[in-house]
Amino acid sequence: MRDSYKKIVFLTGAGISAESGLATFRSENGLWNNHRVEDVATIEAYYKNPDYVHDFYNEMKPELWNAKPNKAHLAITKLQKEYPADVHIITQNVDTLHEKAKSKNIYHIHGQINQAVCMNCGQVLETWGDVTSETVCKNCQVMGMMKPNIVFFGENLLYMDKVEELLRSCDLFVSVGTSRVVFPAASFVQTAKYYGADTIEFNLEATSNNFYFDKHVMGKAGETLPKFVDGLLSKVSDS
């Protein structure tokens, strides 16, 4: 492991948000709320019954709006502000806890709960209010074409060109709270490692493919990540 870094990339998953009280999609009491994935998270479901799909995501918004960032989110922000390197965040989470923590350089590869995208013109609407099949696009003025800006199963992830650039150029890759069973995000560590980055995993327990990580830190990210950040900052102040 190096003593200092020039470009740091975080990959954050559901585990970091769980510490803010948000259930993961796949947990027993998860955000799917006993809905079938096929009914709320596919483009076919959206075309078949857009109101049902909109209702599902509209009902999710209040919980995510009220959620507060935890110490792990704040630690990343602290690193961005105080460490002399470019620090970027690739997140699989559709919440806005990184934004609430005042972080920057955030790439929501699975989309955001507070956005809708026009299927007609591509305009993105940011709103915590309800979006319905009667919502009119502010850009093209067409009604009924606003889809939740959530990456449905079978759709391409967002910002992948930028993600690939970051993975190839970073010298430290940090995975926080992700099971890494969903591809292609599960392969991000492999790409970063191939191009020479140091790699660290923060999780409650070891995950599969863990041989691509140089270091594993087990425990709650809200406890372990601030210590890690303080350690990096202390090395800078000592040099």
C-alpha cells in the first residue's frame, strides 16, 4: 500500500446507506416491499402499467428524503475537502445521502430516486414530488413520457464511460458496503487492480472475489471508514 495517492475512487453500495436506516432492496424487509421485480423494475413493466411503477417509486421518496448521511458519508466528504487528491464516488445507491453529506464528483450508476427522465427527449427532471403518467416534460411539453430515472433490469448503467476512465486512472480503489454480486459493478475492483491501483474493501463481512483486494476492513463503515480517512490525512500532515 502506498503512503499517498493522487486519485481515489470510492464504490459505495447499499451497506453504507443501511447505516442511515435505509433498507436494502434485497433484504428481508427491503425496498421492494413485497413487489415483484418484474412488476416495478423493468421497462416492460413501465410500458404495461406506468402508474403502478410510478406509485412504487413515489412511495419510496419520503423515506429517502428524510434519511440523513452517517459518519461514513461524512468521512468521504472530509477526505475530499482535506486530502490533496482527486476523490470520486461511484455509487450504486439511488438515494442522495452523498449529496446531503456535501460530497462532490458523484456518479449514480443506477440512477436517482429524485429524478425522472423523459422517454421522448431525454430531459432529466429533478423533483422529490410525485411523478405520474400525467406529468408533462418541461422541455418537449409531451405528457406521459417521464420514466423514473432508475436503471431498470436490462438497461445500461449510467456514466459508464466516466467510470471506466476513473477505474483505469485511480491509484486507490475503495469499496464500501457492497456485496459485489451485481455485475458489472462487481468487476470494478478487478479493473482498478489491473491498472495498478491499491484496493481496499470495507464491509460487514468478506465478499466473493475478495482476492482482488489488498486489504479487508470488516465492521460498520460508520466506525471503520472515519479511522481510515484520518489515517490517510495524518500521513499527509506528517510528510
